[in-house]
Amino acid sequence: MKTKMKVAQIGKPGGDFELVDRDIPEPGPRQIRVKVEACGICHSDLFVKEGLWPGIQYPRVPGHEIAGRVDAIGSDVTQWTKGQRVGVGWHGGHCFICDRCRRGDFAMCISRKVTGIDFDGGYAEYLIVGAEAVAAVPDDLPPEEVGPFMCAGVTVYNALRNSGARGGEVVAVLGIGGLGHLGVQYARKMGFVTIALGRGTDAQELAQKLGAHHYFDTSSGDAVANLQKLGGARVILATAPNAKAISELVDGLSPDGNLLIPAAPNEPLSIPVISLIAGRRLVAGWYSGTARDSQDTLEFSGISDVHPMVEKYPFTEVAAGYEQMHSGKARFRAVLMMDDSAS
């Protein structure tokens, strides 16, 4: 029986990836062990790589875009079976006992865990995770697509379905990248008049292939005016972490419009408050979601024919995959494959 597994760990803040052998861990009460088939490489893995998240214990195995199968089950776990396809995302568990959990708002648990930060993640052959942090995966979704859905997918899908926009209203997506290329697809499939916003015209053809009804170039200075010609955007989903670009779009909102931000820029926003007051407009952030939200994302993506664009890397080429993601050259999600299916 196999007792060792390969993991790609970070030994210290700012360190390189280390491919090492570890003992295969055993699940405890209310935990399961997942045999990883694929794991997406997310920009947020930078927090582990560079030691930017307070309190990380090293060595740490990153990875929170995980597709795999249940390999072993701990005690007091009844909802999962060995061999079942599952996914694990950013939200790595909650306490069930804080006030937010008691209200059913598990995403805002004061003791919530983050996969690959608070405990070892999916850059490994196996991982241990709480049973509450696992999503069931439809049979027809390949693992290289499941991984990105567990972070980028759930973030934009969950944001849009909770945004207050209704079918037929105008929804704009700023940025056609790792989040935005999925946001455009979801917006179109949800029945919104879908606007893609990008700098320059390079992404116009792709945005329209993804389902955008219109593409507006933010560098031309006409994006706000063009949005207002359509009555203003009920929602602008800002997936490009550019504070200046985000701030400039507030006046493109309709009355009661919502500027929704799932991707955090490093710089503060600069927004004229009078624009908010005059149009009763909102600016809000969005947290990804729980495992149930991720499962909803997977199910919607499957029935609606939404797909991430991925570049696959063998597990042994984790450093190359991470660098491709970090450089911004990936189109659009880099994914580690645990078998030989990477090209």
C-alpha cells in the first residue's frame, strides 16, 4: 500500500517551490482525504509564495482550486463516499458555532479557514479537508475545468447571482482575464445584456466570442458615455484589479447601480461621493463563496456550457506554471495536472 505522496511546498516566505515526499495523511473526525487530479494556480497563491498572509505556518503547500476524488473518510462523515468526484475551493471550512454560522452565513464565519493557507492545499497528490468544505462535481466536467471553477468561477458566478441584477438588465464586466472571461460567459447565460470592458481593442473579438453583446474600450474615454446610452449598467463587475479603471466607471452605473469588486487592487479607489449620492449607487466587495456555492457554480456551468480557458502543466513543472500565471501571460487559468494529461 502506498504510504508516501509528492507535494510542492514553500519552505519559507519568498522561497522556491520544493518537490518533496511526505507521509500520506489520515483524515480525522469530520474530515475526508482527497486524491488530487488537478489544481489550478491562482494569483492568490502569491500570499503563500511571498509570505503576504499573516500567520502562515511554513512549510506550506499552496493550492485552492482542487479537483479530485474522495480517497478516505474520517469518522462522523456521512455525506461523502469513497471514489466520489469532489472539488475544494478557497473557503476551507467554518466553525458552525459563531454568530454568523448560527445564522447560516458560513462564508462570513469569524473563524473561516482558507485552503492552502490555513492548512495544506492542492499542490499535492493528496490533501485533508473538512467535510463541509467539499463540493460534489458533475460527471461531465473535466478536472482541469473543475479547478478554476472552484475559485475564479464561484467568485464571479456567485457575485452576479447575488448582485440584484435581473434578466434583461445591463451588466458590464471590466477585464477579460482569469475572472473576466468567465464573468462575461456567466452574464450572458444569466440573461443579462452583457457588456465587456477592456483597455484597447485586443480583447474585443474574444469578448464577443465569449458572449458579450457589446465591447467598450475604456482607453477611448467613451466607456461611461456608451454605458449611459444603454441606460447605465445595473451592475459593473470589476474583475481587473486596477483602482483607476474601476474608479472611472462609477458614472457608468444606472440609478441604484452596483459596482461590485471581487478582485482587489493594491491602490485605494478614488470615487466622487456625489456620483454615489446622485444615483443612489453602491460600491461593494465580494467574497467567493462556500462549498455549496461552488457546487452551484459547477452545476450551472455544466448545464449552461460555460468553460474556463486553461493551460495545463505537469505537476513536476509547478514553478513554470506559477511563473506563467504570475507574469500575466496565462490564457487564462494555469492548472497543474497530477497525471500525464498535461500538454
